[in-house]
Amino acid sequence: MPIRTTRSIVRFSSEFVLSGLDAAQPAGEYEVEQDEELLEASITAYRRVATYIHLPAIAVPSLTRQMVSIDPDELEAAIAKDRA
């Protein structure tokens, strides 16, 4: 099945924690990728199959970067908490 990847930037104004990450992450902008697979149906539809966050934050200088699989619902909850 064909896979498409969508990229977005999320901004946190304070540190945040997501399961699967080693520690709390500092405030900043983070690149997030979502992989979706095409569903076999009479209409065009996609289903999310994976969500990743790139660490460290975009503005943080680093020799290494990593992409970590995360729960998209947990990410949305962390974004909502940060905005509250």
C-alpha cells in the first residue's frame, strides 16, 4: 500500500514530557512526521500508521539528531496542555 508522509512544526512554550522519550524536552519548535497508508476503498482515504518527533528542537545546535516514535494522541494532549 502506498504510504504518504506529512510534516509539521509544533511549538512548545514550556518543557513537555511524552512517553517514549528519555527525559522532559525543553520549550521550542519540533518537527513532527506522520506516516499514513492509503486505504483500499471507493473513496481516497488514509489511515495514520506512525507519528515521529525529531529531537532536539529545531533551533538547538546538535551534531546528532534522532527521530522518535510517539503516540499522536499524547502529542495532541501535550500541545493542548502547553496552550492552556
